[in-house]
Amino acid sequence: MDEILTKDLKVLDSLLQSALDEGLLYLNDIDNIPTSVEFEVLNGVDLPLTPQGGASALDEFKRRYRDLMISSSGPRYFGFVTGGATPAALMGDILATIYDQNTQTTKGHGDVSALLEFEAIRILLDFFDLPDDYLGGFVTGATMSNFTCLGVARQWLGRENGIDVAKTGVTGEFNVVSAVPHSSSIKALAMLGLGSSNIIKVDTIDPSREAIDIEKLEKAIKALDGQPFILISSGGTVNTVDFDDMQAIAELKRKYNFWWHIDAAFGGFAALSPKYAHLLEGWENADSITIDAHKWLNVPYENAFFFVKEKHKILQVETFQNSNAPYLGDPLENFNYLNFLPENSRRFRALPVWFTLKAYGKHGYREIVERNIELAQSLGDFIVNSEFFELLAPVRLNTVCFTLKDELDPHRTQAFLDAVNDGGKVFMTPTVYNDRKGIRAALVNWRTAEMDIRIVENEMLIAMNKIAALLF
């Protein structure tokens, strides 16, 4: 073994403690760490020819990169619907890194990480009040969750048309219907060979909404003249958290032959609140569901899961099986996640989820969800009563979509957003809604409190003062 590597092994406790201490410095000061930083593109540094050791690498990181780390897991980072990480989730994620398991089979030789993943999925089904007739697993994010679900949907649609798509490839016309699909679903369709532009678009209820018009949806279904299709519905749109009418779609599913996929990346958490659970009534009839863990579940980034009805188990295996790997065993007799998911190499993503669910339970998360919603509504009230801003849509759940009043030109809206983000105390993202330049603030972090909203409101007023000369 290399001499430096041998030395690092002997002082492993000290090295890991040093890294943990560095992380704790970040977490303990997260309220003061900026939400964005300015930096110049760093010149590349050559790989050292001789080993330097872990302590040297940490020293270089602190010297060159520590001050560029932003508080993206902090209470006022409202961009991209990014959560933080609860204390228990961090515990689980640290152990997942240390154990370094490749989560595979729930039976036979090997580690038990897949058994824990199976258990975590069962807990999540109970968490969301969904029936236990779903299979599920963990992937990197909503994009891969949508990809997994729509991959099985593609196999179903091919089977309905007499084609084994997994073996022969996509041939012929595949119908996909939606109103306001998230970009990750569109990307998944592109990766699956179904075509990102081949969606049959159905109008929303009215121009101010993002929920699909059920009457027009049924007309579109009838126009297909009995052809099977995939329906992508929204369990919380990204701009305004609008929900398709799940009960009405469930009724249509009883009448027509289609695969129903719900993208509920963060909107699915409405199920935890008695006040908002009605938005998802009927979703238990969907064939597949996407939900993100690194959003409102507040586990470290790169973690999501999917649910697919267990009755589609064979289709899922046909889609993702390692057919030329007999050493993995029969995929149906010996449940192996490698035959149910896109990735063969899989991190132990279930562990931080398992930890945080066990630590805080349904009631703990209900409090987080309802607090975020109340705080989003409070920010919405501030905007409604402001002389400078206006809402582009009602605050339906946890996302505030707004712009500057009087339809000021988009450059001024962007100038305001730049001024807010440059302040380093809050981060929001740009958007476009009903052809108007807007701004999104998405609240999902477990740390966010009323004090943070007051800070955000003050930062918004400071930003307006900064660009006053441009506006008036």
C-alpha cells in the first residue's frame, strides 16, 4: 500500500473528524452564509505527481473553495424547490457514505441495504396514505423518477400495440397527453425515444390556471379513437403548484385505456395535511407516481423515489432487467432492484430517508409542510399589500409566483431579482407565467421560520431601492 495512504488509514479517525468539523462550521453558521456568491472562473490545478494525503486535500479545499459554498440547504434558499437536510437525514447520509453499499437484492447473498430500501418504500406508502399495491425504489431525482415511471409506461403502451419496446425499440406512433408537464418529464420522453415534442397538449381550465381541462381532456381521448396512450398529470405544477383533478381523471381511467402517471415531485406532500390532502384525492388510482426526497422530505441532494403499481411488475422487469446477467438470478423470483431501475450501481439512498422518517414521522413532517405553506401565504400577503409587487397566481401551497407591478418591462424585473440575489440573504429564481416575466420563491426547507420571511421582505424592499433610478 502507498506510504501516504497507509498513514491516512492510521489517522482515519482524525481525518474524518476534521471533515465533520468543517461541515459543522457550515451548518452552525448557515443563517449567515450567503445564498449566492460572485467568483471568477478558477484556473485548473494540475494533479499532484506525489501523494499529499487527506489533510493536505482538506487544507487546499478550505483555502480555495470553502468561502464559495452557499447556503443552498439554508432557510432562505427559495430556488429550484430545494430542501435542506434534517439532522436525522444527515446521520443516515453519513452512514450511507461510510457503509458504501450497492443496493441490490432483497433475498440471497449480499448486504441488507435493499431490505431496508424495501422497508422505506413501505413506510413511504403509509406516509402518503397510498395503498400497498405499489412497488417503489430510489433514484437520483425527479428526472430519473419520471424516466423510470415513463419507461414502464412506454413498455405498457408498446405491449398494448403488440410491441416489446425494450427488445425491438420504439416503432410507430406513441401517444402522450398532458397540459403542463414539468421539464423533467419532457426530458424523460426525449431519453426514452418518445420525442420531447410529441405531446398532445390539452388546454388548462383557463389561462390563469395550470390544471388540465377535464372536458377537453376527454375530447382529446375520444379523438384518439380507442388508441391507448400515456397521460402525464400534475400533482403540483412548478410555477404555481396547481393540481389536476385527480378524482375526475380516475373516473376517466375507468372509461378509457391509458397509463396514468402523476408528477408529484413536491406537491405529493400535500397528502400530509388534512387541509390540503383533498388536492390529491384519487391519486391512488395512478399507475405511477414521481416524488422527490430532496425537496420537502429534506434529505441530502440526489434522492428521489417512484411508485409503480405492482400489477405492472413484469413490464418493469422487461424494461430494466439485466437480461444477459445470469449471476443476478431470476428477476421475478429473486427481487433485485437492478432489474427494476435504470441504474446498476446504486448508492444507499434509502438510508437517510429511513432515518428521517423514523425520527420525525408523519406528524413531524406535517408540521414542516403546514409551516412552509403558512409562510408562503404570509409572503404572498406582503406582495398583495405592496406598492411594488403583484402576484401572478394565488399562493396555492408553498410557491409564491410574483412580478413587479404595472407590467414593468422584463429587464426591470430581472434587475430586481439580481439585486435581491446579490444581497446574499435570499435566493429566488426567474420564471415566465402567462407570457409575463416573473419570480419564483419555493419554500420547502425544514429550518424556514417567520423571521426568515421578514428578512426576505426587507431584502425585497432594499432591492427595490437599489433599482429605483431604473424604475422611475
